Amino acid sequence: MSRRPSPLDNEQCRQCSSFQDYMKSTKKKLKNEDSANSANHGDDAVPRRADCPLDKDELGHSTWGLLHTMAATYPEKPTPEEQCDMKQFFTLLSRFYPCHFCAEDLRAELKVDPPKTESQEVLSQWLCRLHNKMLKNQEEWLQIAEGFEKRWNFPHCLGSIDGKHCILQTPANSGSDYFNYKSTFSIVLLALVDYDYNFLFADVGCQGRTSDGGVFAHTSFCKKLYAGTLKLPEESILPGRTENVP
């Protein structure tokens, strides 16, 4: 089926930008071409074609959801052919992923840490490490902060973090290592999410007896936070204030 002409054609790649940024770049052009429509519906009434591809944010969230689901359903004892196929899948994904900036980052990470496909558990842990490595740049952090301020009236917020106890059968010879304050045995899932509940970081596997603070202190996210390598935005002024704050 042939594509319909659109005022959104020949603009920046939507797979490499969010829908919000994409619309900002086209709003002026659309306003000039259809001022009557803008007057009737306001500046924010920018048409979006029903058959538009996913933008960068939608693509990223959907892709990570697919990958984690694939890892969760991967065989616990895969055949050599299945292991080879999964490795090949990630190689092809890094070549054909629509956002070429993300694809380049993925190819670089795969060279440093190739897919581990020996079992379902090993693949899931490797994928979590990969997800955690694909950190944001300052522009993406600022978009997250903007989302928290608009949706939750919470300025300068870059994420919401909490821990969840995942109950399990007591591991053999583990003593009280996995015994938590709720009087059950568990491992801890610690997660950081954005304003729309999308996962930004996750760590799972720490013994249930450990507090959220203790779990966080041992994560790669915490180490990068203190090392200053998370590419966080510079300090700025809060609404109604005069001094810069984080």
C-alpha cells in the first residue's frame, strides 16, 4: 500500500526523537500551512497520522518489553542451535534497530559484553545488565523531569525508586540470609521508573534481609551516581526560588 503524502514527511527521524520533540520541530511549519486549523484548535493541536511509526520513546519501551519477555520465556536448558539463534537475534537487532544512535550504542555494548545464552536465568541477568548500561543523556533526563513536573507537579525529579520483596522457597543452607522483616524468605527487586511507570533501571537478586538502602548501595546505578557518570542535568532554579539546586 502506498503512503499518503503528509506535512510530517521529510522531517527528522521519529525513531531517533520523541514524539514531543518531533512535533515541536514541525509545529511552526504546520502553523504556517494551516493557520485556520491552528486558530480553531490551539497551538498544541498538531495532527498525528494513524499509521505513523513509533517514536523513540515508544520504540524503546516496546523493545525492552519484548526483550525481557523473550528472556523470561527462553528455555532453561536451550539447545546449541537455540543459543546460536538468540545470539544472532541480538546481532541483527543491533544492525537493523530503527534508531541508528541506539543501534550504535547497542553494537558497542555487544562487543564488550556479548549475549549470555546458556540458560533462561543467565540470559535474563545479562539482559538486565544490558538494560542498565543503556543510560540516558542529559536531554533525556530533562524530558523525564519535565514529565514528572507536568504530570505529578514534582519538579526536578528524575525517577521514582522502590524495592519489592519477591517471595521464594528457602534456599538450601542459606540460614537467615533471605529472611525479611515480613517473616518470609525473598530476594529484592529494586527498580527506578519514570513519570509514566516505565523502567529506567532494575536490580534483582539481593537477599531479602537487606534493606532498600543496602540494596541500592551495591547497585551499578549507585556506583555511577557517586562517580558522576550518569550524565545527569546541571543544577537549575526551582520554580519560586533564586538558587540553583540539583
